[in-house]
Amino acid sequence: MTDSSLKNDVFLRALLREPVPYTPIWMMRQAGRYLPEYRETRAQAGSFLALAQNPELACEVTLQPLRRFPLDAAILFSDILTIPHAMGLGLDFVAGEGPQFASPLRSEEAVAALAVPDMALLQYVFDAVSVIRRELDGQVPLIGFAGSPWTLACYMVEGQGTQDYRQIKSMLYRRPDLLHRILDINARATIQYLNEQVRAGAQALMIFDSWGGVLAHHHFQAFSLDYTGRVVSGLMREHEGRRIPVIVFTKGGMPWLEAIAACGADAIGLDWTTSLSEARRRTGDRVALQGNLDPMALFGDEASIRREARHVLDDFGAPQGGGHVFNLGHGISRFTPPEAVEILVDEVHSHSRRASA
């Protein structure tokens, strides 16, 4: 059951595999640096963290892409690293280098001291959800999100983004007990965090397992999916009389597609290396699928963008029965021309409407 107060609930209906008049679209990182108005707002805030921790400014940047494009969902402006920041790891965003932690988990003592944070430390996130939901006024649904326990652990142990995952994989092979403790705490914290987002007004949830695909095949279940599944099973799936759909996105997750489909989520996000038709066949249409245009396709000319959008839509098939949410296969590039997004949204809506006719 979807929210009858929404003016546009096509996104939620597609996630629940209900009939839809067209394929809905939103984009990972749709509120971000490719928009000049975002850059202006971030400059006003002074830093990324200051922007994310200001509910009114977080609301402003969440709504900016919706003013430009007829997108079918909004996503909370925040970051997946808010939870470990609340744990006291000292998050900072370094210009040109990305997120860094002052106190990464590199010792048994540091892991032993780790604990689920007081959710009051994350109240700014929940306040932002409430403000955004109010300002949306039922225009489209609002998506809340978090990182997967494994992806959070990667940042927490590495201390920043990495190319070789040396620190986290050294812990996996040398002291898996320490890693399992981190993952357990992350899972418990993420359940509380996402449920508070629902209470504040989030109408769908997404779990980003951005680094799940770097694990060896035989380690993915134990160190990533088992903990993602624990999060999913602990989430509020009904609130205020409506279903709260959950999306799980594992970049590089194609080898484990059937297992991910069985984790309890309503939908699976797919990167651009995956065939939607093959994913439908392998999952037996038991879950909705989200994706999966290559973000670099938005650097093509208009004809190319429209062609690539049609390819994704046609690969999934006719949208009448729901089950497909169009998205990029990862986050939008900061260098993307906004005009390319306008073309993409128009083609997704127009082509899928024709296919439904």
C-alpha cells in the first residue's frame, strides 16, 4: 500500500511491483556538485559537513534538482559516514581527497572501545528529513539512506577511500573477530539510524553497499550480505499505514545476485555492468530492479543519451507491471552537464509512456 497523500507515488509503486503508467527515475547523487546552485549553497555553508548538519540547507540542496527536473523521488542530502562520525572517529572532508577519519580503527583497543552511538548525535539528520518532507508537500516520495555495515567498516578501518583495501582486508584475514565486532556494531547502529529516518518522514530506504564488490567471492556472504540482511530484517517496513520499501545496492554485486535478492529487500540496485533482462531472469521477478545507466553516458550528445536510455528501458521490458526504477549505475559525475540530465529524464518518461500505451 502506497501513500495516498502523495501527488506522485509512481516510484513507490514501481518498487512494490505494482502497475505504473511509466518508469520512474531518480539519480544517485542527484543533489550535488554538477548543479551550480548546489555549489553556491555549499559555499554559503562553508564546508560539506556544515551543509549536511544544517537541516534547512540540507533541505535546500535536496530540493534543487526537483526544481530543475521532473524526477520521481527526492533523496535526503547527507552522507553514509554520519554514523562513524557519531562514533567519535573524527570525520573531515579534505578538498581534493574526500572523506578522512582522524581516528581510524587500527588496533584491538580501538575496536573494543567502539559502540553504537547515541542517536541524539544524529538528530540533525532526522531534523533534515522532517524539514524536507514538509517542504516536499507530497510532491514526490523522500528516500532515506545509510551505508552498509561492510562499506562503513571499510572507511572506518582504512580511514579514507582506498585503491587496494589493504587495511580492511588485512584485518579480515588476520583478525576476522575484530572485523565481525565492527560489523555487528555497524549493523545495530544502522538499524536504529534508518528507523529514526522513517519516524522522521522517510518513505523509502536505500542501503549503499558501495564496496561489497571488492570482497573475494567466498567472503561476500559472511562479511557483507549477512550484515546487510540483518539491517533489512530490523527495519520498520510499515509506518503510518504505508509500506516502506527498501532498496539494497551492491556495486559489483552481479556474482551474488540471487543471494542479494533473497536478503529481504524490495528492490536491488544494479550497476551498469549488469543486464537488467538477465537480472530479471535470475531473480525470477521476485524483487524490483533499480538502475542502471552508465553515468558516463551523460557525456554523450542528445541522440546518444536518448539511445542509451532506451536501451536500459528496453532491456528491462514494458513497465506496466512495475518493478523497474530507472537510475544511474552509480552516482552522477560532478562534471555532468545539467542539460544532459534534462534530456535523460525526458527520454525515460516519454519512451516508457509509449511502451505502456
